[in-house]
Amino acid sequence: MAEDITQQEWEELIAKDQDAIILDVRTAEEVAEGFIPKMKHIDIRLGQGFLDEVEKLDTSKNYYVYCRSGARSAQACSLMNQMGFETTYNLIGGFMDWDGEVAE
């Protein structure tokens, strides 16, 4: 199931989620400009390469997915659900609207 969530919902859910994995689906160039701490990076623009990397992930975990604005991450959540991932959350507004902790 994919669900669009706000940053506040994201932070509340992740704080109590032992199975949380943060997934950044932006390009390497975008990631170099800053990212949400403790994320795993798989660029959705890699197409088949993205699918190959996602296939290696544990489908039983809960994935918190973000991109720059929320469009590519929504697409990633949809693809992941089709691949058997049970729980994916898409960050509304993406990294562009993120005002939480940032790493570089």
C-alpha cells in the first residue's frame, strides 16, 4: 500500500517504526546537494537498474520514499507496491519542502 504523507506524519511514523527504511530516489547530483540522514539512495531514473536494486530490498520493511518534489517518489512507491512491497510512504512536497534534519 502506498500512502502520501506530510513531513509531520513522516517524522511521527518513523520515530516509532523499527522497520523504517528511508529511500532517496533522486539523482546523484541532487543527493550531493543534501539529503535526509540515514537514507538509502537508488536513482529511479536508472530504469531497469532501479528495479534491479529495489529487488534486493526486504519487502517486509516499511519504506519512506522521497525525491525532489514528490513526483518521482510517488512513481517509485507505485512500482515497489507492484513488486510486492507491503508498505511505502511518499513524502508530499519532497526534499524541496523538507525542513527537518539534512546531511551533506
